[in-house]
Amino acid sequence: MTSLKLTVADCLPEDRSAATLVGRAWRPDTAPAGPSVVAVRGDRVVDISTTCATSADLMARRDAAAVVREAEGEDIGALAELVANSAHDARDPSKPWLLAPIDLQAVKACGVTFAESMVERVIEEKAKGDPSSADAIRADIAREIGTDLSAIKPGGEEAIRLKASLIERGMWSQYLEVGIGPDAEVFTKAPPMAAVGLGAQVGLHAISDWNNPEPEITLVITAEGTIVGATLGNDVNLRDVEGRSALLLGKAKDNNGSAAVGPFIRLFDETFSLDDVRAAELDLLVTGTDGFRMEGRSSMSKISRDPADLAVHAIGPHHQYPDGLVLMTGTLFAPTKDRDTPGGGFTHHVDDVVSIRTPKLGALVNRVGRSHAIPPWTFGTGALMRNLAARKLI
């Protein structure tokens, strides 16, 4: 197995010289060692934590983009060096590396926001977590309701008529309810401080034998509900666990290392807006040590609910997030390519490398491991507060 090789050309936006990019880096050279908010300025990385000690604090500022571009800070190294040193298996622990670009924000996610992947969720439910029966169920569902539900507006009159028809035929599903019904699925993906970043290992629970990556645009939202930027996310999913019961969603979705976010947050400015998010095309590449290769694409233009509408479902008078949140918006991608056995579909192998890429946000690259075998999550909110206080940043 070769080590991850992360480069600026591969991992940063194509127009990075024009982008307002902010992230977090672990600094082993501070006393004590700890995380800092960092800005990308040209080919250098600048620590701006004396102005904003946390990512959440920065996102709350109305002048966040100006702070990233202009605030005084400490140059901590070349961008290329930090990116390369973020690979978990090729890291010099005496030098800085990138972390997930969020800290105190809640990590939320939406499910069943694309018609194509919605049908796959129905298949998971009907298969009860057994991948060997997926092909037959997929064919049955296609005969009954088709596979293209993209023209149906969630909560609209046509959706209501379809729901009544499917109930009558015994084909209604909880996934169709959130896919074409009035209410979006929004769930907690991970606690604050639990997300991993570029080059880190992502984790699969040991009980899972049918699982997949979920490449997603991730919105960055303030406590007031304003979308201020975006990044990439991998909403790692255990298809067999969720397929057994929707009540196991927490175990299917929230495990050590199961939320990857990064590499940087790109703030909205004159070069990047919510319309760029709406038009984004995400490319997925999975490569295994067994020679397996899988490619896929998720097009935000095919999403059933507008990203701004998803934000309204996540935050508002019904639910507040004082430190803001990030919201994974769902994926079109639902892998069906056979890997191990005919009809068995796709599942991860340990040491798979997952790359999620889009031109305006760069690439989020991670290697797959088991959640109990990858580094444990030990640096939480309390540790962050103690660390920042010891460094006199708060």
C-alpha cells in the first residue's frame, strides 16, 4: 500500500488564486500544541486565530471574507507543505497539517434529496440490509413506480397523488416520504469537533459489510440561518445497518471518523455564490488495493430541493444552533457496481482511497478504515476551550 500523496494542484480549487479559503490546521509548534484558524493567501498559509479563535467565531462575522483576506496573522508555512503533510500515513508530526475546517458548528446532513438515490434507499429498506437481494428488488420497484421521479416537486399535488397510489399498492416507503413529501430529512451526522479533514482516515463500523461513500456539497450556515460558504463532505453510510431499520440511523451514520469535511471552506464573495453551489458537479473516485476502481458523479442541478430550502428545514424558529452549523445536502450517487460477487453491488474495502472533487471547492481525499482501528476522537469541545485558553487566544 502506497502512502497518500496530496498536492495543491489536486486538492485546491482550480481558481484558488481568486478564492476566499479558510480552514484549520494543527500546530505542533505552539505551547501547548493545538488547532488554529488559517487563511490561504497565495501559496502561503496564515494563522489568523488571534483575530478569530474558532471557525465558528469567524463564520459569525459579517466581514468574514475580509478577515480571511486581510487580518494580520502568522505565516506558518507553504500551502503545498501543509497539504502534503495532511496525509495521515505520510505525516511529519513536528510540522503543521490540515484539520476539518469546522470546529464548534453542529454537523447535520440531509438524506434522500435526489430522486435516483431515493430509489436506492427504498431498495435498502426492502432488502433489510441484504445486498444480494438488491437487484431483484430494484427491478420490482422499476416496474411499479419507475426510477425517474425527478420531475415531482416534493410536497406538491403530483407527489400527494403518487403517495396515495403507492400506499394503495403497498409500495409506500419512509424514504419516499422524505424524498417527495413536504418535510426534508435532516439528521445529526456528527457532534461538533468530531469531523475529520483532508488526508485523514474515515471510519466504517465493524458490523457493516455493505457500505459506501456519499459525496456531498456541504453548506456553511450561521446561527441566523445565513449560508455564507461551502465545502465538501463525505457522509459515510452503512447501507446494511440503515436498511435493517431506520431507527439504526445513528449507528449507520455517526461513528468514529464517519464525517469527513474539507479541505477548506470557500466563503461567498464576488467569485463564488450559492448559484455556483446549485450548478456544482461532484466527481467521485474510489480506488482499492485490490485494483478495483469506481467512478461516479453527483450533479447538484438534479437535486429535488433547493439548497436554500434545505437550510430552512435545518435551522429556524424550530431549531437554533448558536455556533452555526454545516449541512451536508445529500447525494445523487448510489453505487451499484459489483465488486466482490455478482449481484452483490459495491461495498468498501479497508484501505480504499476516496476522492470527492469539484472545480470550485477542490478535492476531499481520505483513506477508509474501521472506526475502532483508526485514531480515536479525543480532542473535543472541552479540550479546545482549555487549549485556546492556555494559548491566550480566548
